[in-house]
Amino acid sequence: MVYQFGPEGDGTVIAEAKDGNDSESYLGLHFPASDIPRQARALYKRSLLRLIADVDDEVSPIVPPQSPEGQPLDLSLAMSRAVSPIHLEYLRNMSVRASMSVSIVIRGELWGLFACHHRAPLHVDYERRTAVELLAQFFAYELERQEAKAASETVGRAQRLHDRLMMQISSGAGLVASFPSIAHEIGKVIPHDGIALYSDGAYVMQGSAPSKEEFQTIARFLNTAAASRVYATDSLGARLPSMAALTEECAGILAIPVSRTPRDYLVLFRSEVVRQVKWAGNPNKPVEVGPLGARLTPRKSFELWKEDVAGRSESWSPTVLKAAEAIRVTLLEVVLKLSDEVNAERKRAQDQQELLIAELNHRVRNVLGLIRSLVGQSRQSAHTIEEFTAAVDGRIHALAQAHDQLTSTQWQPVALRELLAVELGAYISGEEHRVSVTGTPVLLAPDAFSTMALVLHELVTNSVKYGALSVPVGRVDVAVERLPDGLVRIGWAESGGPVVRAPERRGFGTTIIEKSIPFELKGSAEVHFEVTGLRAEFLLPERYVSDAPEQAPASVPEPKVAAREAEGLTGVALVVEDNMIIAMDAADILSDLGAGTVLTASSVAEALRIIDAHPISVAVLDVNLGSETSLPVAEMLARRDVPFVLASGYAGQSDWLSRFPSAPMTSKPFTIETLSKAVGRLIGRAEG
């Protein structure tokens, strides 16, 4: 017989060869662990062959029974050593007169036995015993090779599963979002009736699986197991009695931990499988008083004894457990990958926040300095107060338009020429001919617009302050070229300006020019401070640039003194604005347009009091008043049929503004031209 041990020390006869005249058969019968106790199994690992030539042979005592040191003589490896009297009685009850057991040992562990029985006394000589031992070793070798092959196939399936999971779990998608893909792929490797994922308190499941409340009890039980090992049982009810009611749907579980803190699990469930075990006699035979006293006596009957076993699922095989361990490693790799991505995204967001803060500080200082420069430059070229006011007013407004583009949220492709024209309009309005744009017209993708706006803003402002555009004869040539490999090259070349010297240190603006495109768009940037003028070259990846129809460069015209489009404005005007300087500027413009009295308010409550106390003919409302909006003021004016203009320093329009379709929208800062047009439209509608 080939007798294979089970995980608990029990065993089953999985093969037999017998004399045709022998009617006794043990094939398929199950034997309890007590038939071959733990001490006997340990001895089988040391002595690979045990021979009993005759169960009725005379037993000779050992004289003396102890060594000079007082220790009993160790006969574990002696072929002539007698066996336990209980074992001899056991063999007699099986009608066996001679027996030979040959151990099958794989990787140092007892896998099973060749159990050879004979109905009459039989002595096996040394030569035959040696041949039998060699056969057992070859058998163990072949068995180990088959197991290694199965293990190798398991590793291969696990590797393929690893590759599929890593491909299907998209970057940034968590385990919960990827659970359907994970469950589908695992089902190809490990058969199961249900599967569930418990991650960060979220619980998702497929098939036959417990509810979230029931699983939380199982999770607390799993938390007591080793964190870095797969846990498997085919009888959850026996291990966790409180879950005995769930035996039908999840009798067995295979839990794969996918993190340490918190303890998250991917758990496979197997339903109950009621099966019949065929025992070689009653395995629950009670203790009886035998020839050797009150102790377990060998059974006298080996007739078939059947037992229906319930509350268990199909066992999780060693191959399945190896596959589960490989899945655990894969999922841990996925978790670590996702964690790294989250950390990287958090770090990127932190870096971006710090960059934005630094940029804001830089922008505020730069804008104040530029306004001061615009005032100085306009004063030199203006001949009258009116010309000076118009020039400053128009250029500051052009600067505001450029900043509106930087904060645009429309996410529509923007022409590179238009972006450049708006930037130039803030500084050299009326002299756009000094900047030429040649080559392929292109549109910038939304993802690249802000980056390119920053770079062009820095190039233009630096040129206005220090480079070619700081003198009347200076020029800038911008060349756009699409290369054969799809990249778009943008060249910036200055000429006719002051002698260029490379800066002694890299300021924030220079850093934006040199680093923004490589860092944000994965392109390249080169800046050369040549004596004849600054020269820069940028390469943009194809996905950020698309072709645009050939057209003339957009331009921003030289602002002129605003036409009095609001002629006819009389009465009392109201300005609602929380910034005192801007409110004063708007009040002056309305007075110039003809308003007899202009009242200002910085809050909703103050504006409502003014409306109640005065007959307002027209109003200008700032949309955002710090911690509140001017919505209540707009509603009161609308009820009283008082026309009003809505103003905002932000690009775009809030949702609630659509409630006042007749109210024109203008941007801040105000100019006499823009405010005159907006108020003029109100007066025209009123007259109509």
C-alpha cells in the first residue's frame, strides 16, 4: 500500500497492490492520526525502513538495559529492534504476520509510507531491503520532481497574474477601484465561490461572501494572525465559532493580507462541501481496558466505517497556497506603487504650492515695478495730461488682459501668436511691428498654455526692462518650426538692444524661462546671453501643440481716449467696491462721463442703505466683496429697474450672474474706455 499522510497526521491509502486471493482491501480508507502517533512518525523520518519478520517472534530483553552513564540504549536505527506491543497487536487484528514499512521522505519531511503486509511470517534479506530502499528514494525523487514541476507552473501562473494585474491597475487607481479586474484575474488561478476586498474601511465583494458587518468580525479574527503570511482554513466555523452560521456560504477562507497598517485583506471564500469519509473502522473508538491496562487499545475491526463530514469546504492545496503567497507579494507591490504615487503627487502638489507662493510674491513685486516703469515711459512720450492718462490707462488695462489669460479656466486651445500679442500689448502697444512672428501657426493645448504664458511673460518683461525692447530701435524675432519628429521649435532672438551681459545669479524669472518647459512639459529650453542680444530656443512635445490656420498675428491697438459712449449719463451713480483706490477711480470715471453725484459703498449693507436713501440712476457692482458678494444689491436694483454694470477681477462669470442677462460685464481694473462702453450699453437699452 502507498499511505499518504494528511496535514494533521491522519492518512489515506491512495494505492495498493495485493495477492489476487486476498479479499481484504484498504484502498481509499482513511486512518486517524492515533494509528501512527507523532513519536512513531518522527522515528519513520530517522529510520527509513522498518521490518517485522514475524509478529509472534520471541522478544529478547536488553542486558544490561542501561549504559554505564545510566542512559537507555538507543536502538532507533537497529533493524533487529522490537516494536511496540500495541503495534504488534494492531497487526494481529489486521491478520498480518509480517510487515515492512518504507518511509517516503521529501525535503526532510515524511510524505508517506510504503506499507507492505504479509499473511505469513516473511524475512526480507539485506540485498532485497537495499533494493527496496533505493526504490523508495527514486520514488521520492520522482514525486519531488512532480511537485517541483507543479510549483514551477504555479510560479509561472503567478508571474503571469502579476503582469496582468500590473497592466490592468491603472496609475493612481486604488485597489477598490481595480477590484473587478483583480477578482477576474485571481479567478483564473485559484477557484473560489466568492471574493471580497477590505481596504481602508471600504468593503467590496463578488459571489458568495459575507456582509460587511459579518466580515468585520472575520477581520478582527484575522488581525490576530501573522501579518506577513497567508491564512487558510477549510473550516472557519471550527476556528471562529461565531461564524458557524455562515458555514454554508463561506465554510473555508483564504485570507491574503495586503498591508500591515491598517490590516487590509483580499479574502477568497469557498462554500461548504458535505462529503463522506471512509474510515478503516470507527475512528472515535473509546479507551478500553486491554492486556496492558487502561489505555487506547488497537481496534479489532477494520471494516468500512462511513462518516458524513460537514462544515468544511474543499481544502486549499499547497499549490493554491503558493499561488496565494505570490498574489500577496503582487498586491503589496501594487499597494506600494500606489502609495509611492500618492506620496509623489502630494510632494508635487506641495512643490507646486510653494512655487505658486513664490510666483505670487514675484508677480506682485514685478507688477508694481512694471506699473511704475509704464508711468515713467508714458510720461516721457506724452505731450499732454490727456495723452499721458490715456497711455497709462490703456497699458495697465492690457497688462490686466495678459493676467486674465494666465488664469483662464476655459481650457480651449490658444494661438501662440495671440498669447504673444496680448503680452506685448501691455508694454509696447502701438509698436508691435518691432516683434515679428514667422513660421508655422500653432495652437497651444490647455495643459501647456499656463506654462508658455509664464515663459513668454518673462521673456517680454525682461526684454522691455533690459533687452531689445527697452530701446526704440530694438527688435525681437520669434520663429516657429515643426520638426520632422513632431517636436515644435520656438526661437526667440533679440537684436538692436543694449549690450547683453549674462546675469551674475539666476533670479526667479530666469528660472521660469529655463526650467518650466523641461519640468512641466518634458520639453527642452536653451538660453544664450550673446553680446548682440538674448537668444533662446524651446522644444515642445507634439501632444502640446497643434496646427492653426495661417493668419496675421493678433495685436493690441494703442489705447485712445475713450469716446464718450456714455453721453447722457446724469443723476446719482453708485459704485459698490471693497477696494478704496479702485472705488475712487471708478467714481472719477463716472463723474467724467456726466454723473452729477457718485456714491460709493464697500459692503452690501451700506449699498442697500444708499439705494433706499437716493434715487440711483446707474450702478457699478463689484461681484466679489471680500467675504460676501453683491448679489443682494443686484437683486434690489433689478426689482427697482435700475440698470447696473457687473465688474470682476477674475476671468469668467459666476453662475448666478446668468440671472441678470441684461447687465453688461466688465473686467477690472477699470478704464474710461471699458466703463464708458458698458454704461453706454445700459443707457442705449434704457432709451430704446
